[in-house]
Amino acid sequence: MAIKTSFKDRALALILAGMLATAPLSGCGSTQVQTQPSTKTETGSVNSYTLTETEALPMYDSYAAEDCMVEPWIDVEFNTEEYAAIDEGGFISTATRPLSTVSADVDTASWCNLRRMARDGYHLAYTDGNNPEAIDDYGYDYYAIPAGAVRIEEMLNYFSYDYAVGKTKDERFGITTHLGPCPWNPDTELLTVGFAAAPEDVASQKGRNLVFLIDVSGSMDSRDKLELLQDAFEVLVDQLDAHDRVSIVTYASGEDLVLDGVSGDNHREILRAIRRLRADGSTNGERGLELAYEVAERNFIEGGVNRIVMASDGDLNVGMTSVSDLHDYVSKKRDTGIYLSVLGFGSGNYKDTKMETLADDGNGSYHYIDCIDEAERVFGERLCANLVPFADDVKVQVEFNPAQVKAYRLIGYENRAIADEDFRDDTVDAGDVGPGAQFTVAYEIVRADSDFEVAGSDLKYQENVTTGSDEWLTATIRYHAFDDDKVHEQELIVDKDAWTENPGEDWSFQAAVIELGMLMRDSEYAGTSSFEQIRKLAGTDRDGFLDVVELL
């Protein structure tokens, strides 16, 4: 269990931290000014270039993700973070609706944000009252994990699995299924369907046109925001070369074009511009977005990567400030061929709703950066998957056979659902996937012979059409391929032979992630889920998953 500290203790700690600010520090979250040269390797390294004292800002030590789960970075006594409400879907009768259709989702922001909350001492919502000093005069517990922050599909997609990858032009995605007895409900089965894109990167060969859109408003003035943001972009800069064009647009009360289409191999100039950024003023995201798109269009690379990488805490308070306005503006910009990816930073006033809207409607991915290791993950090992286009408008449709499946429950993807009739309507926008990326869709399934009762399965005039075959379902993926500009479909049939008592380590770990997500959002479908069962299902730790479990 996480150790809860009182606000008095936190305040004292902050005062002591301020007294020690002038002394050299080391370890998690420490700061230092780098003024000495370091050796530049052939492949490059973070902070490889010498900056003068006037150019340099305090920088993070390169600590691991698990090491930053020690002390809160800030005291969140007045919490104005915003998350969209999630209406968790229940079981649906296959007799009334045999189709389930969703947009692909490769975002990982939810998991990293939840990891930050666990580190900062947040607790499960159903334990309200175990930290009385965190409850305000209106009875609101601002250290309870908000249910809206828990998007189970993003939790699943953070981790890597042993999925088959696409190998041909006709099958650019590999489809892998695992099916077995549901660990938290003895009357149901758990199905996971994994999709993995081929690793081919066609777009990068023609160059990358990247516009860094950086929030430098006053709300970004903290070490878990602008300072960490600067370190994160240094990781990205180190991956660039002469084929790339880099621009930097900043926004606060107004907007500023800091760099315009400089060569990607000019690391020193780019790093100097990033390190000189300071936070001050209000947040006019509208002006920044407009200028970023103008710059991206001016430096457009035909057939290459054209992407805006926006970094902010989402606290837009001037110009376009509503989710609806942001949706309308960014959706219109999709036709330019410019993608918009979003990086979230910070806590206390974080606006997740706006950040997710910008990424979803801007044909991009959404990530939350809580430490330098996460920046290295996003911009290092997963650089192509996160920045390079591979397939647009990726949709998944699963058709269940009522002869074998009585009902199903889609796990997660609540804000990614698509109307069944829109699956083959190629004017309907859906998620975008990069080369080598993976995503997972999970279902809790009720067999046709199960005693589990499902509402709405007995309709007087509904014809129950069944095939009588052993097929349980057919999973189909439809996408617009970047390399040939054509729409493709792939499908995989899942029958009774796919079911096994022990589907494997990936499936078991995914079950653990789902159970944790259900406990975090206090789901009515959590069944027998427990932390003990989560630990057992997870087995060997993956990427600090069990570290988070132990903090809750």
C-alpha cells in the first residue's frame, strides 16, 4: 500500500526542498546545470552538446520510471485536473447486435498518467475517507483516482506482446487471438485480439517535417512540465538527421516562431532554442495551433512524414478553450495531410480531455511523459511507431456467431466506438497506426450454453439467425494504407479450437492489466478481481507494472 503523507508533512518537505535548492542534488528529480562538454558518440546521446550558462536550464538526471515513484513532484491540494466521464459498456446480446465496431487506438497516455498518480499518493475511489486530510469542505476527495482517467485500452496498449506482424502488402497487419476462461467471472470467457503492424517505414525515407508546438505559458513553469519537456525533446532531437526539417513554435499569451525548417542534423541550434524557452503568460493554444499548421504546410514533404508534436499540460485558457472548438478546428486540418501528436506533462491542472481530443481528431497519438525514461521510450525505441504514418482510419469490427456466443462485453474503447454501418464508410475518421505499432481489443464473452443471464436477448419479433458452425466470431480490420493510398481489409476466424485453459503469458498479463483497470474505476464488472489475483496473473513484472500495483 502507498504511504499517505499529510499536507503539513508535504508543506514542510517543500520548504526544506526550497532551503536546499542551492545545494548540489542527486537522484530522482534532482537538477543540475550542464556547462561542460561531453563526448559525442556515433549514434548521439542526450545532452551531447555544450551549452553556455545563459543557454542552459536545470536538467533532470536520467532516472528510471520506477525510481520516480518515490515522492510527489508537487502538492496537489487544489486539484483542477479534467477527465471525460466514461460510460462503461455492459453485456450486449448477440441476438440483437452481433457486431462490435471500434476505432484503433495506440495511445498510452492513460497508463503513464495513472503511474504518476500512484507515485503521487492517489488511491482507489472506493477507499474514500482513508486519507481524511485529502477531502475538502465539499466532500471531494482529490486524491482518489478519477474514473475518467482510467482508459483500459491505453493501459493494455502500453505494454508489448508477442504478436504476429504483417508480412505482405495484402496483409500489413498480423492478427493474434487468445481465448480462455475469464479469471474474474466463472461464467464468462476472456478474448484478446492483438493487431501488429509491419515494421516497414516508407515515409521516413523521404524525410520528416516536424513542428514542435510547445506550451510556454505560466502554467508550465514547474520541473515536471517545461523542464521535463525540454529533456524529452532532446531525446527526439538526437534521433534526427539531414533528411529532416525541424521547426519550433511556442505559444503563451501569443505565439512565436522560434525555428523554421532547419536541418535535422543541426542539433546544436535546435537544442539551444529548446533550452532557451521560459514559461510565462496565459495559454492561447489557438494562435499556436494556427501558426504550427502554417509552418508545417510551408515545409511539407510530399510522401514523407509531416507531423506537429504538441507538448502541453492542456490548460488552454485563451482563444479556443472548449473541447468542441478544438475538435472542429483540428478535424478540418486532417485534410492537409499533417498529423498532430500530443504529449502531456504535469499535474494539478492537467486537462486530459483537451489533450486526447487534439490527438484523436488530429490523426495522431497521445502520450503522457512522467519521467525521462518515458521520453526515451516514446522517442527512442518507439520513434517510428509514434511519429511515422503507416495506416490511417484503422477500424476493427468483430462479428459474433449467436450459435456459439450469447453475449459479449467490449472492455475499454468507450470513447472509440464506431457505428457498425460506418465500418466500410471510408469518409468516417478512425485511428492511425505507425509501423511496428501494436494495439489490443479485449472482450468478455458469454457462451451460448452458459447460465449467465443477459438482458434483451429474448425479443418477440427478432429472428435469431445462427450458422450452426463451430465458429465463435470473425475479427476484421479495415485501413487506408499509406504506401499505396488504397483501402484494405483482413479478417481472422476464431472457432472453438482457439479456446484453451491456459492461453499463455501475454493473455494472463493482459487479464491482470484489465483487472487493475476495473479496480481503479470501481467497475461493476470487476467480479472476483483483487490485488492478489492481479499479482498472480501478472507473473514476472513488465515495465514496472507491479511497481504501480504495490503503490495502490
